[in-house]
Amino acid sequence: MDEAVGSWELARRWADALDGVVAPTLNRTQIEEMLAAVCIGLIDAVRGGEDPDIARRAARMLVAVNYRDPAAVSRSVRILAAELVEVAADGPDDPALPRIRDRAIGLAADFAAGFTAALRGASLEEQEQTLAAVLDAAQEADTRRALSEARFEAVFDGALVGIGTVDMTGRVVNCNATMAQMLGQTPETMPGRTVADILGPQNLTFAFEQLQLMVAGESESFRTETEHLHTDGRVTAIDLSMSAVRGTDGGIEFLIGVAVDVTERKQLADQLWHDANHDALTGLPNRPHLFNRLAHARSPIGICYLDLDGFKEINDLWGHAIGDRVLTVVADRMREVARPVDAFAARIGGDEFLVLVENCSGETPLARLADELLAALIEPLEVDGHMLAVGASIGTAYFAELPSEVDELVHAADAAMYRKKNDTRRDPAR
């Protein structure tokens, strides 16, 4: 498909997917024009272009025009992982199709990460603007007290972010309802109590240590993301900024904190990370996640490379739905075998899987793990009323030291697996 035509077609599909998730600042024509411009770069990237930041720029662009709903992320990821492949490939027989799919998955992961970062940036910018307004109002108290107090009260009570003040003894002076709610309190129960008493011993973490430094006059400000454990077991993620407010004599009069509840954003970020790094069918870590893990693995390293035997025949005879169920059962069995030895099982494509053992104690226990995997997988399995059997070929590779190229680990185990598969074909008794 012509690149220009393809970019407009992909932009229309993308705009259709985003329709209704939010109230964007642009109309439909402007949205399509915006998306078409970035789709040219995405199509080029998925075909092997050299623009590593294109997916993250697309994410930042959507956030900038008010696409901030989690649905915008999930729908966009589906567009990049599926529709982009269809538009960029020259039909289902395109020899470059596997590489296009791999690049599209990488772009979708980059988009998800970029969207989360852009969303965080927008939230922090709003937080900084609120903090600046509060500080401006508070610091005018001496010279224009009546007016500034009114302004401060309006900002304080009406803010959608949490605001609280603490004196130099570590006691709360006042707080708004939003701040109290984040901490599981009420605005009436917090003033006069120490911060340590309000938080409880379970929440005296890094943020409290930084507050103590400010109370002692050893620090002017800090900013951090912290978690607050409630008495009912809930955990709230809070982005907290604190600053010292000085009087006309230059001395610190009190400390002011601004907090934003980022629990939903953090959950979204965690979910996006999981989706980008795990196989959608089996839930196992995917190929990009595996290679990242390999790059930081603790040596000695042991690898079991596993390829299913007879899986194509199951797909041809019973259909892909049954084949998918077989893959999920295989993944479950691999988890059960890998869990006791703290091994890392991943699906790296099709019917190929890999198990990584860090701090591997030698080739003998690695071979034992391969035998246990094989024994678990060759057991007959029942899928939707059908009794099926699937075999497996497993190759192992042991490295006392992590090689300079992580591909060497996989290639060595892959080669061992194919040698074993070929030996079995020549001598079925083996």
C-alpha cells in the first residue's frame, strides 16, 4: 500500500477507535490530520525506519490534546499492534511480516510507556501550578493580609489536590478535605497532631524522613512519590511536594505540602507495563521482557529452549481455538515446574518457550530441570472434551559468565534443541 494512502487509512481507523473515549480539544477532521502525520512515521518505523522516538511522540501528542482516559491507551495499543501491521505489510505473504509484527509490538510498548510518562508530566505540571499559586498567596500574607488570606483560603479549600501546613515542631496546622481524605482522616481530626501520629509507624518512610529534615531546618523542599497504607489495608499512591514558607525576616514560619493522589495513574502504568511485557494468550513474559531480563541476569546462567512437537497438527486438525487452549495449558505446566527453582519462564513466539535459571548451580541440575519440563508437557491433556498429546524438544545451554551479546544465550540453547530434535528423528527410540 502507498505510504501516504496507508497513513490516512490508519489514521481513520485510529480516530474511529478513539471516538467517544474523551472530549478532545480537536474536531474529527483535525484529529485525522494529526494522526495521519504521525502515522507516516509509524509506518516507516515498523518497516525498519530509524526514528526510535516516534511512538512516544505520538503518545505525548494525544495527551497534549486531552486524550487522558485509560481507554485511549488500550485502544491505541490495539491499533499499533494489529492495524499498523495490516497497513504496513504487503499482504499476508509479505516475507517481512514477522519483522513488521515484532516492530509493531515494540512500538505499542513504547507508546504505552510514553503515554504514562506524558500523563505523569501533565499531572506534575498541574501540581506545580497549584503549589506556585498557594505559595504566592501565602507569602503575601504580611503585606496584603486581608486579600491574601482570602485568596489562600479559596485556593486551599477549593483545590482538587491535597494541601496541608505543618509548623516547625512537626504538628499539623491545618489541611483541606482532599489531603485528609488521602490519609484516611478528616480536616477536623488532623490539626494539632504530629505528622508521625497521623501517619502511624507503618508509614514513616522516606517522605517522613525528608519532612524531619525540613523541620530541623536542614532542607528547604523535597518532592517524592510515596505510598500510604490505610488501616483497612488499602494503599494510596501519593505524589507529594513540600516547601518551606519564610517570613519577612527570612526565617521559616511553616511548611506547606501539596499532594496528588496518583493511585489510578500508577495502576494504569503497572497494567500498561504488564501488557507490554507479557504474552496476551498465556500470560507468560514475552520476548522483549525476556531479553531485558537476560541482559541483567545473574551468572552463572542456565537456559532451556523448548519447542512443541505436533502442535501444528493439533492446529490443523482441531483449529486454532483448541491450539490456543493447548498453549495456555503448556504455559501453566511450565510455571508449575519453574516456580520451585525460581526459574523465569517465557513464551518467545508461536510454540517456542524458554526457561531462564539465574545463579544456575551447573549443567546437571539444568538437565534435571529440562527432564522435569519434558515429563510435565508430554502428559496427555484434556481441552474442551478432547484428549490430546503434545511432545516437546528441549535444548539446554549453560554459561558460567554472561556473554557480551545476550543473543548467544538463546542461539546456543536453540541449536542444542534442534540437534536433539534431529537426533530423535534419526533414532525414534531416543
